[in-house]
Amino acid sequence: MSEIVTFRPDERPDVEVLVDEVWFTGELRQWKQLSDGSWTGQVTWRSSACVNRIDTFPASSIREAG
């Protein structure tokens, strides 16, 4: 059984996501455990100064900001 942890907008942790070997800042919106036991995170992140994206990443590509 999968588990989902969703964060309210005012409680979203600051994170960094790894995209093409570069870490970008973002906010973690949700953790989801897959049927194989692995986790993914849905993150709002900034690919440039004016572009926000929402994507899902494996847990290994997400780290706490700082």
C-alpha cells in the first residue's frame, strides 16, 4: 500500500532538486511511497529566474535546502 504525505502551502519544506547534474531550489509539495517501497517527491522548483515548474523526482534527487 502506498503512502502519501502532502504539505500545506505554508508548511512546504525548502529543498533542492537535481536536474541534469545541477541542484535547483524549490519547495516540497508531496512525498509519495510507491508500491515497490521507494519514494518520490513532487516539487515546485525554479529552472530560471522567471520559470517555476512542478515535477516529480525520485527521493535520491531531492535534498534539504541549505
